[in-house]
Amino acid sequence: MPRAPGTHLSCEWRPWTKREERLLGRKTDNEAAAIIGRSAVAVSLHRKLLGIPIKPENPPWTAREESWLGKLHDEEIASRTGRWQQAVQGYRLRRGISLQSPKRRPWMPEEEKMLGTATDREIARLLKRDRVTVADRRRALGIPAGPSSRREWTTAELRILGTMPDRAAAMQLGRTVAAVQNKRMKWGIPMRNPAHRYWTKKEIALLGMMPDHDLARRLKRHANSVQSKRLALGVRYRCPRYRWWKPNELKLLGRRPDAEIARLTSRSVGAVRLKRLKLGMPNRFDRRFLRGAKRHQRAYSAR
């Protein structure tokens, strides 16, 4: 059913009133849309049709507003001027004005007694303060840091580093892989038994001489590792196991017995038969094919 002119898909078009148009440009599109009950897109389109410039989102600061900086909290100035609190704080810091009465909770004697008894993060969680604030207050009072939850490395644990892969050492020591790796590298301990084995010149010389699976079994490596190394070096098979069929060899399929084709092409009988079946070529020299052809010929002659 066609829509009536001036209507939308779900609501009827509402004409603009002069009162609504007075708000355009004086407030942002989102604010005007919330006041008059229209979408921000409709407000923006109608304002552009009337040629009304948009109100700047960051209007210049007035002398009265600047006089509030430092005397009132940034949150209160933001609510009075309709700005973001971060914008007020950034402008105040750029002017080099500090808060005369900062909104900061004073430290109580019982709170200061808790400093250093545990980690700063734990104390901050108990006192509902920021961790950096707790650490600054503790250092200002000259209180050493509390006991950490980190476990110190023993001599026996350090002797294990480098004797096995980092992941295996981490599982044995009950530590993370990153902690084991960082400690080993910080102490300059090399990997005497790394999980990744570097390729030698003799091993690289064998790439392409045999199939990747055979070489991987011989070098005791993974087949994907051998294939990736060969492809990264751009080494092609020097003695490939698979030999591509030539056009003159394909012409022999079906015209001669499979055994004879295998002898002429230096292939196995199974490879010849598989290639012929893939191409859908019948074997005219097969006994079953000959019996079927004779049976078909007798049935045709009986007609």
C-alpha cells in the first residue's frame, strides 16, 4: 500500500514550529533533539537547510568562569558551565592554577598504621583508596614496602633453568612461563636443551632429496617443520616421488594394456590403472570389458 505524502514509515511527519527553530544553533543538535523530541539527524538536517551554524562544542571561557578556577571544584564548575570535568581540569592545569581546597580525604592515624603491613594493592583495597596514593603516602612516611606475595628463587630452582624448555621448567617449579624465561635471560643462562632445534648445514643439504615425511623421520623432526624449512629456503624436490603425466603418455591410456603402458612409461601398473580410472577411460583389453562387449554384440545381432 503506498504511503501518503509527508508521512514516514512508522510515524507522521511533524512540521517545525518557530519555537523549535529558535533552539537551532543555540544548543547542540543532541541537546535540541532531546528538548523538542526529535532525532539528532532530523535536527541537524533542518538546521543545515536553514543555514544556521552549529553552536561550538567548546565555547571560549569567560572572565567569570575563569574566576571560579581553583576556588571551586572542577566537578562543580563543569556542572555550572555545561563542560566536561576533564575539560575543566585540563584548562585549569594549563593555566597553572591549583585547587585551593582539593577534594582529598585526609589520612587517619589508624590508616597510616596499616601501611607496610601488606602490599600497597591490598591496603588500597581495604582503605578504598588508589594504589598510587597508598604508595606515595607510605614512601612519604618512610615506611618500607610490605611483604610481597612473590616467591624468591632458590639455588635449586636456578640450577634447573636451561636444562629443559622453559614451559617444562615452569610446570615443574610451579611458576609462569614468563617468570622462568625472564629469570633465565636476566641471569644469562643459555638453553642447553631447547625445544627448538637449530638446523645444521648437513640437514639443510638433505632438503629436497627425499619426501618431507621421510626426511622428517630420518632427522627426528616434525614433517611440517621440514616442509616449512624447505619452502622458506625455496628448495624444490630434486628427486620427486610423483612424476607428472606427459601428453604422449596420456594418449596411451585405454589403447594398450595397463601392464604394457606401465612398462613403457616406467610406472607401476596401479598408477596407470588409477590415472585411467580418474580420467574415466575404460580398459579395452580387460577380460571383463571384452566379455561385456561380446555380450552386447550378441544382444544387438539377435535383434
